[in-house]
Amino acid sequence: MPVGVNATVGPNVLGPGLLLGVGLGAFVDGIVLHQLLRWHHLLSSRPDVSLTANLIADGVFHAGAWLAVLVGVLWLWRSSRRSDVNGQWTALIAAMVAGWGLFNVVEGLLNHYILNLHHVRPGPNQAIYDIAFLIFSVLLAIGGWVWYQRTIRFAGRAGSEEMAR
């Protein structure tokens, strides 16, 4: 059996991987869409909210992303000290991709449609940007989940083959 492959790897990295994906996905959203492209702030669809209030809301959003990453890293570190966890990073990365997509789906539905806090890119084509963001997000979530499932299935087969030897 290859070093680091264990049939029990998947479930041990799923939670930390999803949480890390949520936090890192939030950072991508906040850094790229809020700061670099300056397409929107957290509360930019609210006309009565000042730029200062939007920047504070963005800061709270980033603090939440930072906490998600911190908790995910600590959770992963704690799990890695257990004897049934190994270095199967593929399952972790797949779970992180799924977590990123999951964050984007929830954020997109909540902030763009339900609460109407902001749109991906306000303006005449904002619905197209919002829908494209949701489609990309669903593809990330599903793709990450399928990748994760394949990874743990492969690890399970590799563990079974080793036990048969």
C-alpha cells in the first residue's frame, strides 16, 4: 500500500476541509470582488449605508473568514495527531473546493437574492453576473464533492488491496 493511503482518511479531513474552503472562499470573494475589482461591498445595495459602514461590514466579513480558516487549521491539526489520519491531501483539497463552492452558493443566495445586500457587479447586467457566480459556485461545490468521494473510494480500494496481500 502506498505510504499515506488509508481507507479512513476521507471522513477525517472532510470537516476541516469544508471549513477551510468556506474561509478561503470568503477571502477570495472579499479580496477579489470587494477590494481588487471594487465591484461591491457587503452592503452596497443598501442606499442608506455609507462607505464607512460598508468598509466596517467588509472588515467583519474578513474577520469571520479568518476565524473559519483558523478553526479549520486547528481542527485539521488536532485530527492529524490521531493515529487513523494520514497525509492524504487530495481528500482535504477536494473538501476545500467543495467548501468554497458551498460558501459561494449560500453567500450568493443570501446576499444577492434573499437579503439583497449587494450584487456581484451592480449595473445593467447584474443578474447575469449573479447567475454566473451561482453556476460557478454550484460547479465548485459539486465538483469538489465528487472529487472527494472518488478520493475516499480510491483510498478504500487501496486499503482493501493491501489487506488482501
